[in-house]
Amino acid sequence: MPANDRTTSGWSRRGFLTATGLGAAGFGLSLPARRADAAPRERRTASNLIFMVADGMSAGTLAMGNLLRQQIHAKRSSWIDLMHNERTVRALIDTRSADSFVTDSAASASAWSVGSLVNNGAISTLPDGKPLSPILLTAKEAGLATGLVTTTRVTHATPAAFAANVGDRNLEQEIASQLLDRGFDLVIGGGARFFKGLPLDAHRVIRSRNEMHAIAPDENERILGLFTDSHMHYEVERPDSEPSLVEMTRFALRNLSKRKGGFALQIEGGRVDHAGHNNDPAGLLYDQLAFDDAIAAAAEFTLSRDDTLLIITTDHGTANPALTDYTTAGAAGFERVHAFKQSFEWIDAQVAQAPDRSANELANIVNKATGLTIRDTEAELLARWFAGDRTVDPFALANKQFGPLGSIISNHTAIAFLSPNHTCDFVELTALGPGSSRVKPHMAINEVHKVLRAALDLPGAKAL
């Protein structure tokens, strides 16, 4: 389905936030007006937590996602719209880990989960090897319903750190066992291959979008949704058999809100990060819009009540993509992304199957995926790179992942990427609801844990 035909479903507290008159109305809601100088009415604790992560979202990704939303749907993105609501609080987050200025997803999510910095690659486990109770386990023991929603494998770093403990994020079979043994109420995403051979009898297992929609809202069984063997597809090429992120979000909110005692839910748009690594503009931007659709659903839920803390953030930047041509050619290039139909991973799979990896064949494959007609010199460079020449770019990092392909596409879209790696950027955090007043304008990533714990009135992370 063409991307443009798809329905993609603080710095300071109040001083720098501007009310636009849309507020909750931007999400189809009507709430009582509040004087700009009135103190926010806030409960001591929240009954529910919704923690949303656009994994690997750089500031440029947020900006371009908003621009694409405006071009395709003639409105600003839900995230930007929410920032204009005077009830929201914003912060810049320092994402460094215990052993690096540049974090990975495991270390960032662990910092949120247990309140301490850990080394890159560790899952809720301190540098001395001591595991701490991840926040969903703490919430479960306090009587809350618990859930994980992701477009990656459910055993991948970000969801894993909220629920499991291992010294190495690659131990996904062990993570799968812990997700089952710890009895979380709802876990949905990809990663079925790591659950093969494990006992699933205590769970309602669903494998497709239709099976998910067939579950009654008041279903109290433990639900395990495994829609793919590995990660779910990028939004730009998602098959109808897989639910979208906003569908999974609505399903999780409907299900968990019916359970007693409140809930804690993590929602991850994980493939934003993967597309950043691949320097893939269509994979990146359409997954960003899919995450933005999920924001709209979560914001609607949060704004309709007074007992839910909504946190929207990212764990780190990836590749620092941005629209970088300030002439009219930049605008024209950006609009070409509207016609992209496939991800770079699809291009790679087609190249692997092609009997002839000539420059002409590669140009045809790129054209099928993007609608672009690349130059002969660009096609020849791609042919060299796919043939094994990993030095086509003098910047060594740019030859990794799909860097050369990304650079060539940049010539036609004006969307450029810094590298295939994570970056050390401060990142955005937006908060709404009871407990959001504890968010400070600038925070270390592990300090966010205190906001979550205080809002839900949870004890600190304990040693396991």
C-alpha cells in the first residue's frame, strides 16, 4: 500500500508552553477551561502510567515527522500538538550510560526502570552484576496490572529492561522465560522465535491482528501477542495481518484499564531506531507517524481522566537525520518520500535474490521501492558496495549498515544522516497528568525513574 494512502491511524513547565486553544480538542475531547495563572490540580499519586518510547528518535526525526504529518494530513503531529497543551511539562534528558557518553537502548531503558545508570548492553543489572527489580515487576507486586507493547521483539532491549534482568541484552531466550515466569498481564509485539519450546499454557496466545481484535475488552487472562518471528514490519510495508502500533495501544489501554488496581504500561515504537541505523528515510518517518498515532490514542485516554501519568520520550538519538537543503529543492526532495513504498531492508532482500547485481538491476530495485530514478554513477557505486567494497565513502562509519544507499537517496530527498550509530544528544521528554510536576527542565535519564515511582507510590528498586 502506498505510504501516502495509509491511514497512519521543557525546557520549562508553564513559562515556555503556549496554549493554542486546541488543547484536548486537538484529540477530539472537550475539557473545562483553566485560567493560565491557576495552579495545576494534581492527585498525590497516579493510578495508571503510560510510558511511551520512540526508540532512537533524534530531534530531526521529531521535526520531520511533524512536517510529513502536515504535508499528508494537513495538521501538526500529535506529539507537537500535545506540547501546545498548557497542562504538559517538558524536559531535556541527558542519556549517557554508566560506561559511555553514547548510550544503547538497554542502558537507557534500564535507567528508567531501576533508577540507576548501568553499562551499555545490560538489562536492569548494575555494573557490579547486581540485578534490581525492574519497574513493571515492582508495579505488579504492588497490585497494578502490567503491560508491554512494542513493534520490535518483545525480548528486545527496551521492553526487556522494564520487565527482566540479564547481564547481556542478547540473552533473549532468557528474557522470554522471565517475561512468562513473572506473570505480566499483557505482552504484545514480535519475537515468537524466542518463545519456541517454552510453556505458554498460562497465557492467551495471539498470533494475528484479527485474533487480537477478537478478544473481549474485559478479558482477564494473561495475553501474549507474538505477531512475527522477529521484529514487526516497518509501517511503510506493514501487512494487514499485523496490527499497527496504534491498534496495539488502544487494545492494551482498553484491556488493562478494565483490570482492578490501576496499570503500568510501556509502549515502544522500536523500529524508528532501526530505520535510523539503516539511514532509511521512509522506514524512519512512517514509523514515527505510526508512533504519533499511538500518542494520539494515549493522550485521548489521559486527557479524559485525572488518574493517569503519560510520559512520551526517547532513549537516545540515532543517526541524527534532518532535512538539510534550505532551497526549494529541499522541499521538493522531502515530498518525494510520500511515494516510497518499501524499506531499505526490502531493497536488501531483493538484491540478495537478484541473479544479476548489475548497476542497472540495482537501479530498478531502488526505483520499485522509492519511485526514484538514481543516476548511473550512483547505481555503479551501489553495485560496488553490494559486491563487497566497504570503502566507497571516506567516512568509515558511513560504509556500515546501509550508509551508502542512504547517502544516494539523500541526493534525491535532501534528508541526510550523520552516521549509522547512536548519538549523545539530549532528548525530548513530554509529560502529562498527576506526577508530571516532578519533571525538571533538565534531567539525567535515571532521574526519570523517581518521577514514575513517586507518581505510582512505588518502593525503590530492590536487589533480586
